[in-house]
Amino acid sequence: MGHTLAVAAAPHDARAGHDVARWRERAVTFGSAAATLAVILSIATLSQSDGVRGFTPEDPTLLLTDLGRRALDELPLSYQAEDAVVVPASTDPSMEWTGRVPQEWIEGSALPLGARGLMDYDRLSSSSKAPAWTLGLSDEDRVFTDVGPLWFACVTWPGGDTCSPSVLMYHDLEYFFYASHFGSTAFLDEGTPMEVFTFDAVGGTELGQVLVGGVHGTDIAKVRITMTDGERQSAWTSNDLAVPGGTVWWTTVWEPAESVTAYDRDGEVVTRVSLPSRR
């Protein structure tokens, strides 16, 4: 916190000069005390900031809960990513892969999203194989499974006549549901506004989000993501490949995103969507 001192011009006589000297001496003393107080306050502020975004404690495990630290110590090949613990599914013997998606259910082509997905640890782990204490994990503990590469596909369920957008996991040469039936029932229908979906992702020790969106028609040529700090990045786009007559786009962001803008081949804005704030 800065301090501004307004100093008036001193009179030009001896007595005044003596008073000015005394004033300067007191000002120096006051300045030293203020500086000392500022240091004390800053130390006190830092001591209360453990675990707050923007402040990294000397020991990063201080960002974890007690069960989070236990997961880091005991679950196979687990590691810390920011304030979370990540456990690779491919090396965890307690994982159970369910919700298989046969190739014949997929309309068009499955699109690799270029990101590794995260899922709450207890959604894939078998309660009979995982350590008993993991049953006590909560959202606050932030223990996740790295499910591996994510894919987008339009999936037609048995007996259905239209496909619905889905995000899939890919494991041991087979697809499994990661997320399905998201979005409105009119997603990618003519006249429906562009919809955007977010999924948790991990890259090394960074946590991010996969953004996936789509809109009816195939005239979208470019999609740009605007971050809350003003930076912009491009997304991958697919016209008529994963969804007949529709455009699907995707990207991974490592900073909070503010909005998505889609452009046609002439560079004109087709649609723009604002995104909810990220935690």
C-alpha cells in the first residue's frame, strides 16, 4: 500500500529552517515505521494465503486435503496437478471400463479431441478393488482419474434413428462413454444456436478444459476462443465429418475462456457465445 505525502514550501528564515529540519527528522522516523508495518502486514497476508490461487506454498501438498495427500502417497502412479491429485486409469488395477460403444453405433467418424479427460476417481474405480478409504473421497478432495484421450462422436443407440453427440474414452482399442446426451434435444438442428460444452482435462501438471461446440450447417470456416485476459486462440473444426450437415469444433484451454466466435469463409461473424466463468 503506497503513501503520498503533500509537502508545503518552507519559509526562508532561520527559525523556519530549524523547524523544517525537525519535521524532516520526524518524517524519516515515520517513514521507517510505516515501512516496517508494511512488511509485517505483507508477511501476515502471505501466512493466511496458503492454498489460495495465485500463491504457491513452499510445500505444494499443502494445497491438498488429508485424503488428497493419502491418495498422492498410496494410489498407483498418482501425481499432483495444481490443487488436485491425478491417477492414470491405464495403470490403476481398480479401474473398471464400462459403457462400451461399438464402432457400428458411431455415425460418421470419431474425432480425436487432442486432450486427456478427467473423471471423479470413484466413477471408474471398483469399490471391491480400490482401497477401502477411497470410499470416503468427496468433491473437496479433488482426486481424479486420467481416463486417457477423449474423442467426439455422434452415437446412435440401439433402436434409435438419430445420433446424439457424445464424448468417448478410448482404452484397449475400444471406445467407452465419457459423456452422452448433453446439450439440448435440438443440438445441431437447423435454426438452433451454437452450443458449447466443457469437460475437465489434464496436461502434465496443468488442469484445463476441453471446449466442444457445434452448429447446424457446414459454412463455419474458423472458430476463435477469447480468454478473459484478451488473448485468443483458434479451435479445430470439422464440417460434415462427425455429424452429417453439421459443424463440430474443439480445443483445449489452460486459462479461463470468456467467449467463442464462429466465422464463415468470408470472415464474417456467424455466431458468438459467452461462456460461464470458470472456478
